[in-house]
Amino acid sequence: MSAPFDKQKRPKVGVGVIITSKDHPGCVLIGKRKGTAPGEGQFALPGGHLEFGESWVDCAVREVQEETGLTLHNVEYYTAVNAVEVDKDYHYITVFMRGESDSKQEPENLEADKCEGWSWHEWEKLPPLELLFCPLRVFRKQGFNPFQTSIQCCFEEKSVLGTKFMYCVEHFLVLESWEECAIRETLEETGLRLTNVCFSTVANGVDLANDYHYLELYMTGEVDTSYKLEPENPEPEKCEGWFWMSWEALPPSNELFFPLRLIKEQGYKPNLP
């Protein structure tokens, strides 16, 4: 069972921005980090912390303007990665956005205490992995290519209404992978073991009126039938019980807990067998 939220370290949320330019085809903007922040001496994309109540698009536009002076257009979500360096006590969920800079506009180095300077680099000729800052290194190692058209499904923010029905969802621990979190929380809450766990989608859930802002990561998995077939309710103080229901037959939106309501209303459908 997880400890109370305020007694455990949690991963931080950052936004990395893949900036492209018609004046520099096939290139992205990167800079070498300096100062006392993590990643000193390594190359990174522009970006920074997601502020409370802020959309990913707004964060990308703001950070790029603050760091490079560039104006972004056509900003869109690309993917999200789990960036972890255990030996450095570093854990960020990094949402990668993609945007275009104005033609003929070149970057300035507006935060000289944090960056040695910005320059355009061909994606296929980026510095070696060991010289890339952790989020960009993970992005690169996992084979993502910002010049491919494929973008993973995601959802942006909506308001919070209803807290009756929910599905297995929890905070995850610092230095924990998304798959490990899904397996751990499902076992703790339902007694079921999961196999074939994988990332499904991500959403930015914001309701300022209720002081609520969560980055919602959605995982899918299969029940390990060799261990147990049906769920139990090990945490009755938190849940009235678990039961199976067809996705199409879920209760109305006003009876769904926000994370489930968010993706249901925006048309998400899990890839069910």
C-alpha cells in the first residue's frame, strides 16, 4: 500500500520542445547546459518545468520564448518518456512537444547562466548518447524521430466533475518505471498480477477551481490468470469493490472519477482483445 502522497518523493514533470525551422531542414535546436542544474556539460532541447494549471502548449511556448527568444507555431504533442538516473536521484516525466519557429528568426541565448548557447543540429548527426541530457538521451535511445509524422495519442486538460466510479490509478514512486507502477498498484489495490504492461496514452488534467493538476499516464495490461482470475478489495477504506464492465457500458460521465472521465469524453478507446 502506498504511503500518503505528501510523505513520498514524486517524479517531477518537465516539457521538452523539439523546434524545427524551414530555414534549417532536418535540424532541431539544442544547447549545452551549464551551471549547477542536472546535465551540466550535456546537450538538451529547450524546455523546463510544467507550472501548475499550465497546458503543455503554453509551457512549450513560454519556455522557448524565455530561453531562446523564438516564437513557436503549430505546437503539438509528440510523446512522453520516463527519464530516470538513479545514481543522480533524478526522475522526470518529460512531455515532448514539437513546434516550428518563425522563418528567418534565429535563437538568442537569454539564459546565459544555464546554457552555453543554442545551435541547429541535424537530427541524424546529434552528439553521441553520453553527451545528451537524460530526457533527450531516453527519447533518442527509444527510437523516436521528430521528422516522422507518427504521433502517439494524448489528451489535454478538461475540468473535473464527479468522483464516484474509478479504475486502478495511483501516484508512482520516484525512480519507478511506469510498468512497475502499474504492476505494483494493481496488485496492491486488486490482488491481480499484470503481464504485457505497456504505455497507452497520457493526459493533462487541470481544474484550477479545485486546486487539481495531474499528469495522467494510462497503461494497459493483461491479468496473469496463472496467479489469480478475479479481483479482491484489499483497500476497502478507499474502494467499495472491483468488477468487470464493458468499456462501452461504463456509467455516465458525471459518475466517473476525473482521470477516467477525461479520456472517455475525449474519445479514447483501449485496445481490448
